[in-house]
Amino acid sequence: MNSESVSDSRLLFILTLVSLIFIVLFLRLWYIQILQGEKFLTLSEENRIRLVRVKAPRGLFLDTNGQVLVKSRPSFNVFIIPEDAKDLTYIARQLAELLSISEKDIITKVKKSQRPKFEPVLIQRDIPISKVAYLEEHKMSLPGVTVEVEPLRYNIYGSLASHVLGYLGEINEEQLKDQVSYPGRRLGDLIGQYGLERSMEGFLMGEDGGKQVEVNASGRELRVLSQKDQKPGHNIVLTIDLHIQSLVEEAFKDKTGAVIVMDPKTGHILALFSSPSFNPNLFAGGISAADWKSLVENPYHPLQNRAIQATYAPGSTFKMITASTGLEKGVINRNSTFFCGGSVRIGNNVKRCWKAGGHGNVTVIDALKQSCNGYFYKLSEKLGISDLAKFAMSYGLGRKTGINLPNEEPGLIPTEEWKRKTLGEKWYPSETADAAIGQGFVSVTPLQLVNVVSAIANGGTLYKPMLVKEIRDSNDRVVKVFKPEIIRKIPIKEENLKIIRRGMWAVVNEEHGTGSKARIEGLDIAGKTGTAQVIKLKSKIKPKMLPEKYRDHAWFVSFAPVDDPKIAMVVFVEHGLKGGDAAAPIAKIIYEGIFNKNGELTRHMPTEDRGSRMENRG
Amino acid sequence: MFFSIIRKIDWLLVVIVFILLIFSLLNIYSVTAEDQGTEKVLRQLVWIGIGLIILISMTMVDYHTLSAFAYPFYFLILIALVTVLAIGPVVSGSQRWIRFGGFSIQPSEFAKLAMILVLARYFSNKKRGTISFIDIIITGILLCVPLALILKQPDLGTALVLLPIYVAILFIMGLDWKYFLIAGILGICAMPLMWHHLKPYQKNRIISFINPNADPLGSGYHVIQSEIAIGSGGFWGKGYMRGSQTRLNFIPEQFTDFIFSVVGEEWGFVGTIGLLILYFTLIYRGLYIASKARDRLGALIAIGVIAMLMMHVTVNIGMCIGIMPVTGVPLPFMSYGGSAILSNLAGIGLLLNIQIRRFMF
């Protein structure tokens, strides 16, 4: 039986093979444990071989003309190596005094470290150079304490473009588990947590290197045994223009709101500002509890990017979309008129125009120019919400633009179906009238509005807003170029866009135009004001008497020059009241800075002096 | 029945396995006591408990009955392997586990058992020395499906263990020498081709095996540190819970893949050679059981189990002492990890089963 099931000779062969393998294992163990045992014992006891990580420098941010916006500066960090700090209480006491931090914190940090005991535990980042000198002098009496240089993030112009650039923060537990996005990151590492620092992390971080070093008994490096070079992160060239960005920030002053300047022919964002802003340099070495608290508890929420994360009623700036729908549906044309008598009855509601006596017979161009509500109420009766919503969505409203920044909001374009699903109610015609003038359920982000204006300016092409132009490696070789991306061609005829552009030109340049405060001699600006209601007022109260949080929002969207648009812009002032009074003048200042007297673009750079002044502040 | 089983059981095998398990718990405790107390040891004890229940059932139920379920078991494993790829969590770059409550199961560990049972079942009614080319193709497909799924995780180590099971069973079935020669040559020729399909970290491990200084921060470093640990143990070792290499966390995965380094450092040459003797006796005993098996099915299952254990021992110890590249293969009965303990104890159960039933007709 046995002889049939398996052959003895083959079993014997297997046994021989197995024995041979065991003999090889035995000989190798004999060699390393008996013959080389002494050598390895010394290696394990006296000389220690350790791994030291060499962090890769993070990539830079450059503006569209190659000006450096964010770089790295050296930061001196204090570490304790638990294995070498034999008398931890003594060392903690010494360090606590020098660095004015609590002795207990130091001890907890060291005790809580999950890393191997020979790996340094970070005690404090960015200590002043005088304290570095002190530690170097006293290093013999402080075994286990080391100071290492780490490149620290540094925004050269302080808070400039802070919402675009973002900030760094320590990696959190969840991100640590994500080895795909954050390969090789460890607890305590700083990674991009907001803005482009976050969304471009993969390009910026580079690849850490390291070296195997031999250290003596107190942990000092004796010699480098071998090493792997680090790969610096890539540099990011933005579409942001430092000149325009600083112009915008100076023009907007300390009001609350947002400004976005865009190149309407590419979707490139030349400036994006949300106010109040913050200084990313506060985050560079890990933000202090006090700084964090003051940012988070600030009632104006400086960490919120109002350009993309906040949604507001667009008010009268929405009238271009209502007009587009009417023109494209053939309900109105250039010469057709509606009569505005100051109020319109829709269903059971009476809707009022802002001008008590009404505007009389108005064409679409007049209606845009004077921002006549009556015209658009009557137009809305002939359109219905579904056509209006369809057009608004084709202009990119109601969904994210896809800009390369975290936490963008989609805003809302209401439809009958939406209302039935979320509120369980039917749609009323008066709500279509509200939507037609950008009130009611309609909400947008400033970024979406500047995209709408860009599309009107460039002949109906909706671009994806872009912040990054290209990526270069540390040797300045181009690694990746981001080409303009078209979201869609808006289904509207050029002749109809012309009518709308004509109306927008009139807003700024004709008598009775609501945006006349943006008018510049020699530059053809087209625009539209918007005053978005925050609450409905029962009786007439003077707006300035209202508490700030109930005041209307001020909008001004515009582009210039009309015939060959180079700039599209949205200015939004939160609770700024009238768009024509609060937002249009800011746009004027910005245009004056961007264009020279002949209406040509100017690109003079901020001087070094100015840079260094901000540098000191940052 | 029960008493006749107790009387006929191969107690030597049982004793060896128990010594290994106890020794394993001692070493896991040595490494984890400081940071995690008894948590890991208790978890491992739970796995051993479950494993022993499996061992007993694998011993009691006649292996002929077990082999009747070979194909359903095999397909169940295939489904599990696909599930892992579909929904398994990604842990350090690979998907190997399915979670059940607080415990994770690694289906690839059980794929080895399924492979053994399916191949043994397939060949049990073929005459020795009459294996046709079609047989090789069919069993080749049976091998390659789970192999590909495991490589996809990717888990090169476990995938590699499937090969010797296949080869050993074909060898014992009397397949002509020339086939092994051809396969060997083809294998060598295919190496450059396979190189392109390896993941970067796998390439690094092989490069650093050939030249440890090529990747001093990665696996090369680990192997150097492991060698230092084992070598510094000398003849008697540094003593239980006294290994400085281990204490200072120079060695990665100390209680899983690199537990042999802990043994080497703390128990010295005495400990490592002791382990080698235990493993050799285990393998020898398995071969003996194979040679005395009542029928071909029994012999083939026994050979498959031996091939699996031998591959694990060789690859794992070889890695720790720097004569094999780094692959994540656990040391049988020693490394921490539930699935491996379960499948290895099941394997021992099969060996005991075959040993007992050689007398029964």
C-alpha cells in the first residue's frame, strides 16, 4: 500500500533537501552568533547605528510673474532623545526654565512618544538663536538634548492671499493612516491643512531623505555610514498676480467681504481676497493656543474663505441671467418693453420696485441700467422657474466651480422639485419673481458670480476657475502645465450677449446707471450692481440704523474693457448696503491700479522696499 | 473510538507544537510587555484557543470526509480573496484583511490549506507516474487563480508559499524529473519579466538583499539590525527581556515577522538552535507520517502541510539572518498573528489525522 502511494526515493530526496536547508541555517547562525558574536555585541552595545531623517524642503509658491510668495526659513527645534536623557527630570527642569514652558509638559511629551526610544521627541519649534547658542554651550551637561534645523513655512507678504495659499498644521490621526496621500509622514509633521498648501500637498512635500549614523553613548553623531538624499518639493506657479492681489487688498481695506479678479479669456484667477484675512505665519511652527482661539472666536470668521465657502443672495447681479433666459426664449428682445409702475401684483403678493414711482416703459437695457425690479417681475411671469433655473445652472450656478481649493460651497438654484423634496411645499409664482431678481432661495458664492461675468464678457464660454498655472521642480524645470479648462459653452447667441453687455455698459457709463461710481475716463467698464436683502423690512427704517448683521449685502460685478475684456471682477461687501455705493467705488480703485490712462494693462511690481516692510510685519 | 484516537495520536508532534506555542507567548510578552502589558499575549492566547479547537476537529473528522469538502472550501476562499480586494481596508499599502469585530482575518493564510486539500483530492485518484500534461494544466489553473488574487493584494510572501505546495505534491506524484528541470529554467528566464511587475518596495527589498547598503533606511537597515540583534546574542543570549536591540525598537515587527531576531538576541545560539531542532523534528515527523499514510490522499495532504511549514520556516529565518530577501512571511507557531496560527494548527490537525487513520480500515 505504502509503496504505491508514495515513492520512498522521492521522500528521501525531500528529507535530504530539508536537512541541507537546516544545515545552512545552522551554519549561518553559528557564524553570526559564535564566530561574529563579539563583533555584533559591541555593535549593539557601544556603537549605535541610528536613522536620522533629513526632511525635504517644501516647494515654493510663486506668483504668475515668478515673484516668490511663500518660501521656507530655518527654524531651530529642540528635541529630547529619551534613550540618552537618562535623568529626564533634571533635563526637563533645565529646559523648562530656558524655554519658559512647563516641566510637566516636557515629561509627558517624552513619556507619551510612541516612536523608538532612540528617536528624538520634539519639545519646541522655532526657538530664538540666543537660546540655540545657550544649548550648544551647555550640551555636555544636557545629554539627550539636541537642536535640529527644520525649514519652516514663511509667507513673505504675511496675510497676503492667505485664503488662497492656506496654512500648515500638524498631521492628524486620520491623515496619518492615509499612506497614499501622505507617504512616510509621522506624528508631529507639518502638512498643508488649508488652501493650496493643502490641495497641492502632493506636489509641495517632496521626499524625505535620511542617513544612517553611528552615535556615541550620549547620542552625539560620530559619523555617517550611508545616506539617501532628499528630494525637494515642487514649486507652484500661481495665476495670482502679486501686484493685483496687493492692489485689491489695499483697496478693500478692513471691510468684510470678498474680491475676485479673473482673466475672462482663460479662467485664471489674478487675485482672490477674502476679508478679514489671517496671517499664515502664525501657523508656521504650530499655532499657539491663544492665536488659534482669537482666530476661531473672531465674530467675522477670518478663517472662512468668503469667496468660495460662503453663499449669499446675488440680488440684482442675477438679472443678467434672467435677461439671458428671456432673450434666448424669445420672450423679450432688444426693443420690447414692460411697464414698471412701482409695484406688480403676482398671485396674492404685491412686489415692489425699489423706485417708488416706477420706471415707466423700460427696455431690457434700461432695466439693467437702472436695475428695475418691475421689469424683471413681469418677465418672470412669462418665464417660470424651470427655464430660469436651467439657464442659471448653465452659467455654473448651483454647483461647485471645481476650483482647486478645499471646502467649496455649491450655492443653490431652486426648482419646483427641489422645493417639494426639501420643504415639502409647492412652488409659488411669487417665488419665481424673487428668484428673477436674485432673492428668495437663490444663493451663490462670489466665485460663481465672477465666473458668470467672465462668460458674459468672453462670448459665452464658462471656464473652470484656476489658481495654479504650472508646476516646476526645484531646478526650475516645468513639470506640469495646467491649461485653461472649459466647463461648457453656454447656450446663448452672441447677439443676445451683446444686448446684455450693452446694458451692463450703461450701468456704469450712462446717466441714471446704478454703477456710475465705478466710471473711469478712458476705460470702458461694464458692470452690474446688486443689493441683496438679508431680512425683509416691514416698515421703512433707515438702513444705517439697522444692526450690522441685518444690513443688505453690496455686490458689484464687472468687466473691462467691454470690447476686448481682460479683467472680470466681483466685489462683495458683506452688510455693505447698496452695491453702487459700497462695492462699485472699490472696483474703480482696483481698475485704476490695473489699467493705465490709455486703458492698457500695467504690470509694475511692488518694490523690494514694500516687500521687506511686510516681511518685518510677517 | 475516542480512546483509540488518544492512544494512537502522535504525541511527539503535539508536544513540539505546544513547546513552540509557549515559547512564542514568552517572546511576544518580552517584546510587548513594556508598552502594551499583556494585551498582545492575551489576544494570541485567544487565537491559540480557537486554533486548538480547529486542530481537534481536523483530527477527529476523517480526512476522507474533509477532502470531500475540498472544492467548496477552495471556492469559499476564492470568494474571500475577492472580497478582500473589494472591501478590505488598506493597511500600509496592501489589502490583506477582512475585519470581524475586533479581530481581522487574513484569507490568504487559509488559501494555503485550500490549495493542499484541493491538490491532494485531485491527485488522490490518479496513478503515480501517470500524470498527463492536462493534469498539470488543470492543477496549474487551480494554483494560479488564488496566487494571482494574493499577488494583487499584494502579498508576495504568502503567494510564494503556494508554489512549493504545488511543486512538492507534483514531485511526490512521481512527475518526471525533466519537468522540474524545464520549469526551473523557465522560472529563471521569467525573472527579468517578473521584475517589471514587482512593486517598488518589493524591488527595494530584493536590491537591498543583494546589497544591504543600497537602501540603508528601509529593509536593508532592518536586516542589518536583525543580524546585529541575533549575533549579539552570542552563545547564551542576553537573557529574557534583556535584548537591547529589541528594547530600543531597532527591529521592526519584533513580535510578528522578526520574532526570530528576538529569540536570537535574548536566548542566544542555544535558543536559535533549539528552535531549529524543534522545527526539524516537526518536519521529519511530518515526512514520516506521509511515508506511512494509509493511502495516497493522506500522503499528499501530509506532504502539502510539510511543504507549507518548511517554506515558512526557511523564508522567515533566512530573512532574519540575512540570507533571504525580506518578505512578510510569519514563523509558524512563533509569530504573533491569528490567521497564521489557525491555518498552521489546522495543518498539524491534518497530520495527526493521517497518522491516526493509518491503522483504521
